[in-house]
Amino acid sequence: MGTEQEHPIACTLQGGTYQDRLAWIAQLADDGLLGHERRDLVLELQYRAEVADRVREMVAKEQHCCGFLRFEIRETAEDIRVTISAPERARAEADDIFQQFIPTTGNADPALRRESAARHHQTAAMHSTTTSR
């Protein structure tokens, strides 16, 4: 059985812990995200080098609670880049999954971001329940 099949499309965080994580990721994005690019089931994030420790911490935490995602980090003196890849079987949820990593500055509405993340969490929980039967 491959790694993709071992992890349900679900976040293991619950309630307040999940909301705290979303707020922490949003703050990291606001503090240091330089840019992002979405290509189908891949999200590329570019952060300022000054937030590298927090980016590495985010990746470690997200790998633990969202084992179905694949994370890769590349660091230079100028920046730190994270590539997040979702498996094909997460295609329907990919927009909501990736939305939590996109910045809240500019035209993005934090309330819409929370709604999108909550939808992902609910969908993931339902998917986990049906796939574990």
C-alpha cells in the first residue's frame, strides 16, 4: 500500500486547536509570504528568509496533522520556498486545502478564508468517516 493510501484526506486537528493553527498560518503569511503560485494540485509558497524558522515549524506541524499532503522546502539566502502537493484523490478539496496558506492581505477577506478552511475541515472529516468504514 502506498503512502497516499495510508493517510485519509483529513486534518487530525480539532476545534480550537484547528482554528489556532489557521490563525498562526495566516499570521505567518502576513508576516513573510512574498508570493504564491498554484499549479493544479501543487501550491508553491515563497517566504522571506527572516521567517525561515517559522516556515520550517509550519511544515513540520502540517506534515503531522495532514499526512496526505507532501511538503518540500528549498532555502536560499534570500528566501525559503515550500511546495505543497495534494494527491489526485484530494482534487475536490484542493481549493479549500490550499486556501489556508494564501495571505489574508490585499483583497482576501479573512472571514471568507475561515469559511473555506472550515468547509475543508468538515469535508475532510466526512471523507475520513466514509473511507474508514
